Amino acid sequence: MVVMEQPKRWVTAAKAAQMLSLSHRAIYYMIEDGELPGVRCGRAVRIPVDALEQWIADKEAEAKEKAHTYGSKARAR
């Protein structure tokens, strides 16, 4: 049996912006800064969905860590 690898899913910068509730300009800045991976094909930019989902998971983990840290400081007072 031959197992076919799932093709990578890609979204436009506009779709990524919509998914994150950001402007498309913010997405372009994040790509330029290396925060999000992006592939340019001519004038078009595409972002892998799995990388976008990983970025969201990372940000959620950071937020939980900060909330935990701030919560500990508030209790210590």
C-alpha cells in the first residue's frame, strides 16, 4: 500500500490576517521579521497553515505562562 503524504495547505496574507484578527500589513511585518514563515511567489505571499497554527499555539502558551506569573505576583502581595 502506498501512503500519499498530505499536501501542505497554504493561505494568503489576507486570509492569515483574517484568522488572527490583524491587518494584512501586520502579517507582512511578521513575515519580514521572521516571526511567521512566508513564501513569496512573484507578488503573492503564502503562509503554511501548520506554521500559522503553531504560532497561535505558541502565543497561547506564552499568554498562559504570563498569566501564571502575574497571578503568582498578585497572590504574593
